[in-house]
Amino acid sequence: AQSVTQLGSHVSVSEGALVLLRCNYSSSVPPYLFWYVQYPNQGLQLLLKYTSAATLVKGINGFEAEFKKSETSFHLTKPSAHMSDAAEYFCAVISSGGYNKLIFGAGTRLAVHP
Amino acid sequence: DAGVIQSPRHEVTEMGQEVTLRCKPISGHNSLFWYRQTMMRGLELLIYFNNNVPIDDSGMPEDRFSAKMPNASFSTLKIQPSEPRDSAVYFCASSTDRERYNEQFFGPGTRLTVL
């Protein structure tokens, strides 16, 4: 069965610092992986997705993630944090079942300090 | 495109009352998902519809919860009777099923408070 583990429920960075949000997956088949962002009082918005085309995936708002099969990881990074990046971030993997069911991680709340 | 539309955005009700949440998926999408988000349990998939047919309702917590999709542009999630532990944010999401990696588009959610 597929699963996702997000290391660190809370991450705090200074404005301009590197953002690194960690995600490890478990999958019996080649995975499809996603990062979603949730701003306060809003729904989830897709940041980027991995569909096996390229291991380095670029998303919106300057975020990117690298798929590393050997490490079963799909960490999210951004070189320089902005105040507007403060939000909750969810890593997800498509279930091996018959449809595009998402298995979500517990989420990481990112705080950005001036 | 207006995105996924949910109503109401906020609902406050008393224990024992019936609650109906509504969702309009993105036009052309044939997959619809209902989720519940709480601090304790995170994001939980409640039910999945494909082409208006419920395919997976294994996440529906109990018989008090029911969901319908009478047509491609409308779905409801009903709780009857409601209980305080049902307080959560309920999200509707839609997608296409052409590829398994098609992303889901989420609505803004309905924040339900049961007193």
C-alpha cells in the first residue's frame, strides 16, 4: 500500500532563507507524487507533480522538488522564502487502486519570519 | 473557469440537525471527491464519484453521512443527524480520469461547526 511521511509538522525559516520540506513515500509501484499548498481558510492548490517524466520538477511560486528513487524521497525546496509562502504544505501519492485516489501526508506548516 | 464551487462556506448548527453541503465541480471533470479535514485526523477521503456513480465510499464514517451526485454538475454531502464530532472543514475536489496522475482541483471548503 502507498503511504507518505512528512518529516516535521512545523518548519520555521527567515525571509530569504532556503525552504526545505521533507517527504518520503512508500509505494509498491512507480509512484505519482504531488505537493499541494493550503493557505489559511482556503482549499488545497497544486504546487507541482511528478509523473516519471523528469526527476526534477518545477512548480509554481518558485518551488521545485526532486524525485529520488534510491531514497524514496520527494523533498520540496525553494531557494529564498517569502512572507507569502507561509502556509501548510501537503505531500501526496496516488494510490495503487483503480483511480486517482490521493494518499496525503500529515502536512507541514511553514512559518516565515522577517 | 470558476473552479470548484462549494456552499455554504460556513455552517453553524446544533446537534441533531440535518446539514447539507453542496459542490459544483469544474465543467468537464468526471471525477468528484469529498474530503474532511480536522486537526486530529488530517485530510480524509470520504467518498469518490466517477461519472456520477459512487465508486468508493469506504471513508464515509457512518450511516449518518450520505452523498449524492444527481448530475455531472452537482453533488451533495448530507449529515443527519449532526454531532459535535462532525465539526470540520469539508472539501470537494474534482478531476478528470483520463490519466491516473491528473491532479485534483479543490474547492474553498465548508467550515462546519456543530454545537
